[in-house]
Amino acid sequence: MTTLHRRAVLRGAAATVLGAVVAQAGIETAAATTPRRLGPAKPLDGRPAPSFDYSRANKLPREMTGYWQKTFDVGGWPRTAKVYISPETPIRSYYTVLAVPDGVETGEFLRRTGWCDIADERGEGLFVLEPGEAGWGAASAERAYVDAAMAFFQANVHFSIFGLHYLVGYGAGAPPLEAWAAAFPLRVISQVYLDSDGLPADYLGAIGPREFDGTTEGTYIDVVFPEGFDLIRHSEVVLPTWYINPGRSAHASLAYWRRANDTGDRGIHNRTLGTVFQQRHGSRRWMTSFSGSISQVAVQERPVDATDRRTTRQAMAFLTYYSRYENSFAYGNQLVQRADYDRLGVEVRTMTVEGRLREHLVHVPESARRLWGRNAPVVFVWPGNTQTDKVFFDSAQWWQVARTEGCVLVVICEQYSASAISVSHSDSDAFFRQLRTLVTKEYDVDPTRFYSTGQSAGSRVSQFFAAAKPEYFAAVASTSFAPAPDSSGNIDLEGTPYAAARRPIPNYLIYGYGDLAFLEGDLWDGIHNDVDSWAAYHLGAHNLTLAQVDRGRRSGWHDRFQTWTWRDPASSVPMVKVTRNLYRSHNNIPEETPMLWEFLRHYRHEVNASGQITRYYSPSGFRRRHDEIVIPS
């Protein structure tokens, strides 16, 4: 999909800009006036998991692309849902969940509305809810079907998903889908409903007051909030919403979503969206603590042709302005702006590593040349287990930091791991060395300012480099994994032990209160775990002790960050830093990304022919000439 300048659509821009946006949508529609027919859906029932397809980097296996049907037993009655997987759908792709209206054949509806064409253009997937033989029932009557279908969609052996979804409901299919969104708002990025009567006030009145506590999923540690802490309610989860031609009884839904999005009382007229109620300036909703007041509720009162392909593209432009991450813990859930690869110039590249095709992203922001000339710093980004480069590009929001700071991003994608629809890190040392050569040769970068970061399993890679290969990077800063050498002095990477170098490198670790069990607590609680071992190793490499700590003040949204810093005694340069996020589980949050960069940007290093490392610190982050100092080794 070519760039529609979605900001213009969403923020009530001038009529001339909106006209250009609508015209562009019409041009795109006209370019695909004879879409192919889907043919019959192939059955997923009883189908085994797909085989590995190493000919494709970060793609679902070819055998899974196409049009599929899954059958569910709902109270003794068969119900179906359809799945469409485009030929280029990556692992853990974004999906749009559709609820088709009564009286249509699903394949023909997808063809006529252009949804499959959009999925093909974007390399994304569709999951389609369908009415029963008698048509859609009330939202309450359809709950068992929707729950069964969505449970399959979110966890199956055939395909993997981003983890949070776009929703579009048509006619009588909209209320059942909206009811699921109200019940599980942390799993919805944004939503559009066409020709819908909305939900009953009593349903919303029962759902809205429900609170999210500190319970985490799986093996993560539950978060204990301080006394008097104000818990988030379902009705306080911002969720961008567009209602098109609402029915007369939709007023309860519209009022609910406006409250949830903390909108103002007065709307702004927009020719495409209708009346737009923007999230209040300075809103205190948790989910927009990083991005600010970007959410909204739009209401287009006039009827439109819901099957018109232009309507579909406008709906998609609204939905995909946004992304979101963290689908299980409300206090880490964040609504953000989705990266537009075309507008940003993000390169999706591949290379062969140890005989296998591997994907990576390279992003050179426009600010790089302006700020750094031909010597831009580079951040190598290692996503968490299963996350992929594309998932992490949006969830961590490193591109927002790059836009203002001019750093080049190289985001690594993992290799197929436990199954053909998931990935994990492998051959990371070889991959980095090849990427380092590529980036140094093809881009205008400063090799003395290469940095490494990562989340979870990606943090494990970055922290491995810090311990075993400190000559690779000027500094390391990562989140939610803290490996350290064992008693024999070795540190493991992907099953292979390496000798720890025991040489200093500036290092920063952020983790959550509700993180992995081996990250529980802090460095003074009497519990010895991975955080303690990591700190002991890196403090020792710098000839520092735990007692030499600078206990900083609490900071961030609701004072969520507690930070400790250890400085070189001779120069007062920060060398080791730890932050505990008191209000998140395992997944990192976008607010941490600028903190990581703020640490990294002050360091550079040089390695001579004999392997000796000289490290430098610049208080200005190398913005001012001649302010760097040599860090005593």
C-alpha cells in the first residue's frame, strides 16, 4: 500500500490535503479493478503443522499461504471461520479480524471489498468471523462462538500472529466482535464498525468497572502495587474507534469508547472520518504515556457503501496508523504510532548466515546526515524470543528515537526455531560480524560508535557480547535478561560456551518488577539470582563494588523507574547502571527506549591492532567538539 499520509486523515487536516488522500485511495482502488477469485477455502481441520521452509527468511511456509476454513463445535452446532494468509505474510504478522455481515458469501465479500488485495499488498493476514445458518445472533448469544474462534486464532500450529489485532465489524456481525474488544481491550490495536447498532448499555456497564490487577502470565512474577494505588479499569483502556453509519441504538457504545479514550466533549469535523473526538491534551491514560494523546473516536453519520473498496482502504488507513504491544499486563500496554516503512525508508534486507537465509531491517533516518554527516552512530537491535525484527520495530519504537537522534538502526531477525511459525536467535556472533561488515561498507557510519541493545533473549545476546566480546561495541544497554559467566568463567551463547573477557564495557540493564523469576527483586534484598551475578561480574570488571552506588531518584510515568548508577571514581563517568520498572511484567515498554539511548550515546571506543580498547565519554553525546574524555581503563 503506498503512503496515504495517514496523519492528514486522522488529524482533521485541510480540505485540500484530505482531497489528495481520498484521490490517492481512488487511484489505488482503480489499479486493482479485476481482483482474482479466491476459490473454495481449504480445510484446516485435522491439518498437521507445516514443515520448515528455510528458503524463506521470516515468512510463513508457502504451504500455509492461501484461503482456509476452520470449523468449531459451538453447543453442538458447527460454526466456521476463514483465514487468509498472503504469499508474503511474515511470522507473527499483523492480522485484521473481520466479522462479515449477514447474507454474504465470505470469499466473494473479501474479493468485492478488496480485503485480500490489501493483505497481499501489505504482506499481512485476515481472520474472518462468519454468521451461523440463521444469521448473526445478539452479541451475548454469539459469545461462545467468538471466544472459540478467537482462541484458535491467537494460538494454533498453522500460523502465528503479532499478538494484538485490528478489528472491523460489519452490520449484525459488528456487535459480537465489539463485545470481545470490550472484554479484551489489551489485545486490540484499533477498531472500525460499519452499519452497527452497537452494544447494550448494561453489557458495557458490567464490563467497564472491571479492574486490572498485578497478576502476570505464566512464570512471571506478580506485581505488588503500593497501598492506595489506583488500578486501571477496562473502561480506561484507550482504543481508537471509528463508527461508520451507526444505528440509532449505538449511543451506548459511542459514549463508552469516548470515555475510554478520554476524549473532549466537542468534536472536529473531518470530511472522511466525520466528527472526530480527540483524546484530551494532557490525558493521564496509562496506555498513551509514551506517545501522548494520539487516540480518538470518529463518528461518520452519513451512510457509505461498506463494500466499496475505497471504504476498505480508508478503514485500513485509520487502523494502521496505530500499533500496540503487551497484551496481558495493562500497566505495560502501550498504544503507539505504527512505523510506515515506505515513508521512513526502512530497508527489509536478507543475507545468508551459516548457510541459512536471514532477514534484517536497516533504517537510516533523515536526521542522520544532518546531525552526523558521514559518521552516524549505529544501534544493533536484538528482539526477544519469537518477536522478529518487524514486531520489535513497532513495539520498542526505536525508530522514534532514531528520528530525533540520527542513529542508524540495524534490527536483527531470528531464525526458525521450535516450529516453522516461530523464531529464535541462532548464529548471532556470525550474523553480527557479517552485519558489521555490511553496515561499515554500505552506509555512512562511525564504527567507533556501534552499540548493542535487545529485549529478553535479545538482551541475552547483547549481554553475552558485553562479557565475551566487549571489543565489538562502545556500550551495551538492554532489557529483561542478565546472563553472567559461570563458576568456570565461561558464558553461553546458543549452546556454545565462550570465555568471559573480564574487560570493562559501559553497560545498562532495565528489568521489570513482574519479570522472569530469575530477575526477582533488587541487588540488596538477600535473594541471589541472575541480576546479582550480572552486577557482580560487570562491577568487578570495572573494579567497582556494590557499595559505590549512586541511588537516583524515582522517575518516569507514576515514578515507575528506580535507578542505580555506578561511576568510575576517577572521572565520574557512569559505567554500570540498573533500572527496575516497578509497573511492568517481562515485556519492555517504549518509554524505556529513550532511556537506553540516553545511556549509549555518550560512549565511543577504538580497538588497535593488538586488541587494546580505548573508550571515550562525551557529556554532550558527541554533539560538541572536543568535549570527550578518555575513560581510565
